[in-house]
Amino acid sequence: MADQIYDYDVLVIGSGPGGYVAAIRAAQLGLKVACAESRETLGGTCLNVGCIPSKAMLHASEYFDAAANGTMAKMGVEVTPVLNLPAMHAQRLDAVKQLTGGIAFLFKKNKVDWLKGRAAFTSPDTVEIAGKSYKAKNIVIATGSSVATLPGVEVDQKVIVDSTGALELSAVPQHMVVIGGGVIGLELGSVWRRLGAQVTCVEYLDQILPGFDGDVRKEANKIFKKQGFEFRLSSKVTGVAVSGMTATVTIEPAAGGAAETIAADCVLVSIGRRPNTEGLALDRAGLAANARGQIEIGDDFRTAVPGIWAIGDVVPGPMLAHKAEDEGIAVAENIAGQTGIVNHAVIPSVVYTFPEIAGVGLTEEQAREKGEIKVGKFPMSANSRAKTNHEPDGFVKVIADAKTDRVLGVWAIASVAGTMIAEACAAMEFGATSEDIAYTCHAHPTHAEAMKEAAMGVMGKPIHI
């Protein structure tokens, strides 16, 4: 009888990739489920203003750039591109509409209740949403993250924009300054660079793409420079002043020194993201965020309070949609009494520029710190499919333990690196050696053959170089 006091078995707060997947999986397992979401559409940041719309703009801008930079002409297709930016935005919005609508359909199909509004705890098992209280046996916090702000720099979404504003620009900037040389800045900078903007990227560290393999970071820098990016590395932004529709960006060397200014008509602030915990009233549930604003969890995604779980960007670990999705499935299975596991050692990272940049596992630097390793590397310029497609930039790199040959990490720069990395993830999940990959037949001619050749290179015997 006590169970009847609960409105739901599971109430998920947030409908991003982690939240909506958790809700659907819990419903599939026979639980009564609701999902709280304050947006007008489901899908969270990823589907609405993040992964999906940015990829729509990246894909469309690739076509424009291929026509404008002579790549298509090399293949015998001579065209003079004309940019229709409203149409490009329209196809982006259509992709978002279809996919967010798809989540709403899946909620109905799986009988997940959408509770519209922001949720705040009133007790460990109760939240208030739009003035109404809901009690649940299990509450999953999946509130995601928001754009991190730069002190003293106010985003107005006109001259100074964040990642959301950078997707909505109504005209191509003449000069865009990107603050931050990470994934988001490079992706959105690529969109507008391809469409005609001058792009200057300011990065505090001495190289772009923090956390990526050293060889990848250096090669990516060369490729982006060749594409027209200007980089100010080891530099920090100390101020941005706006006058009318022009911004003056002040930068200084990270190690100290004389300041300089850069004029721009668009400044993109892309210095990372922060967990969304404000407004949840965590204290009423007996919880508190850590120093980074995250909610600490155990291996099974339980918080310190029984019945409250947390997943995705709001917990420690990389802020990636696919990580959140896997955690959403695992937490639902744990709640249902099954064993939900996520192997956090095998979470791929992808940068959807051109070429794409992807990696999984340890970087070469991290692997060397742990012990003796062997490395195989194969250039895309020697890959037959990349050559016929006029895509020579990049390489595949396989890092293996010197004694056991077990694959520790794989890194790639290639036009389809984001798809290629799935093979490495599957191999590493099953404890593969480099020899396992090297002696697995790969279709010819494909970009994936570079993975096989790099694995062969670990043993010192690639065929095509």
C-alpha cells in the first residue's frame, strides 16, 4: 500500500540525451516514468542548440566551401556558389524540429509523462514543477550544462555571442574572434570561416584542443591554419569592449607581457560549460554540489541520498552527449534492479570539423606515463579512398601496451574520423590487441583501412608506406 503514495517510480529532471534516454529505458523496463523539462521542445541543449544544429551548419558549410575553394572544380564540377544564409538556417531548424519531435513521439510511444516546467526539490523524494508537487521513488538528475561565462565579458548575442548565438547569426561576420581553442570554438569558427569570415582563435594554452593527443593537436593546428584560421596561442583575453556593432578584444600573453587589441564584429565566447545545478534546491534534498558545481555519484550513479541518482554533464567526467546516453540506459537498468554499467575508459571524443578529429582511450603522453608502449601511425595521404576523394590531411594513430599489445588509445584525423573511431571503441571494449585490428579484414577502398595499417604499424609492418 505504501507504494501508492508515489506518483511515479522514476522522475527524470531534464530531457537532454541523458534524461530522455533514461526515461525511455526505464519505461521499457516496466516502470512508471515522468520527465520534467522546461523548454518548449525536448532534447536538451544537444538537440535544440548544440550537437544537432551545429552539425547541420557544419555539413551545409562544407558544401559551400568545397564549391568556393576549388575542391569541386578539381573533380570536374565547376560551380560558383551563392550563399543563401536564411535557407541554410532553415534546414538547420528543420533538422532540430524533426529530431525534437521524434523524442516527443517516443515519450508517447513509451508512455513517459512530460511534466512541463522547471523542477526543484522540496524533499528527497518530492519535486515541485509549475506549482504542483510530484513524489517519486527514484529521481534522476539529468539537468546537463550551460555555457561557461568569461568574467567581465557580457554576452549580448549580437556582437558578443555564445555557442547558441553563433548558430543564429543573420549575416556572415567580417572578422570573428573565437575565445577558446576547444571543440565548440573550432567547430563554430569553421562554419563561419567557410562562409567567408576571417577567424582569429585565442587560446590560453600553448596548443589547441586541450585533452587531445599531442600529435593530433599539432597536426590540427597546421590544418586549420591552412584553412585560414589565425591562432593566438598562449594568450588570454583580458577584456572586450563593444561600441555599436564593433568589439575591441584585448589580449595579453599568458606568461605576462604587453597587451594588444583586435577589432572584430563578432566575438564567440567558447571557454567550456558548467553543470546546471542552480535552481534545483539541492539542499532540500540533502545534497550539495562539489567545488566544480557537479553532483558526486558512485559507480552505479547513486548520489549520497538514497533514491536520488545523477547522470550526464551534471556529474564528473567529459561533457559528451553519448556519455550521457549510455549513463541514461545504465541508471535506468540499475533502478530496475538490473546491472547497468558504463565503461568510462572507452568514451570517444569527436570534433566535427573538416577533416574530423576523433580519439578514444589514452593519449600517447598519458600512455607513456603509465609504462612502455608501442605506437603505429598511418597517414591518410597514403590511404586510397582518401586520395581519390581529395582528402589527404590527417592520420590514424594506434597506441598499444608494449608487453601485452592491448590497445590503449586510438586517435585519428580524417574526413570520417568520427565514424572510424567506433571500430576502435568496439575493439577496446573487448580488450583487443593491435594485432587483432591488424588481422581483421577491412573493405577496400575505405578510409577505415588506415586503422588497419596503423595497427600493423604497431608491429612495424604497414604495407602502404
